[in-house]
Amino acid sequence: MIKVYCYERCTTCKKALKWLDDHGVVYESVDIKTEHPDEKTIRELHFKSGLPLKRFFNTSGLLYKSLELSKKLPSMPEDEQYRLLASDGMLVKRPLVVTPDSVLVGFKEPEWQVLLKK
């Protein structure tokens, strides 16, 4: 089963869920604000994705900006970044899609076409 962490007020999430529905993709939607991934899960998703950890941060979010993370992340140890991501779902880039084989961060239709529309 595909799990999609999203936020109901996020327009990108709305577009992504519509895309999934339009393409007949069966998924479980999880509210990232109230049921955000814990530190262990973030670590596993990061490893599974093969992406830089920075890609998991919602760099356009108010919390990211108020914490001035653009200045702090480059020198922040990975362990601390994992703890930070796990502390508040609004810090996590969304939608965050977890399949049995892959992890997608954000909505990039070409990537979604390749990995989800089989």
C-alpha cells in the first residue's frame, strides 16, 4: 500500500492527491501535521530515498523560516536534523509518498509518472 503524508491545506498536496485519484492509484492519506513520521521512520525513508537529507525539509514553510534553518542546516549534524524533522510534521516536505520500493518527496509529476503509474 502506498502511504501519502500530506497536509489538507497545502495546495501542492491537493494537486498530488488529485493526480493519484485521476490515475487510479490506491493510497492511504496520512495527515503529516498530526501523524508525522518519527525519527526512526525519517531515517529509514531518507536511506530508502537515496536523496540528500536537506530535501526532506519544507524550505518554504513558516516554521523552517522562523527557525532560520537555511543558515543552521549546513553545519547541523545529521542526528540533530533527524530529530528536528521528527519533532514537527510541518518541517517535512510534502507530500511525502512511501511505496514498498521508493520514497518521493514533493510533487514532481515526471517522477510520479515513472514510479507510480505502472
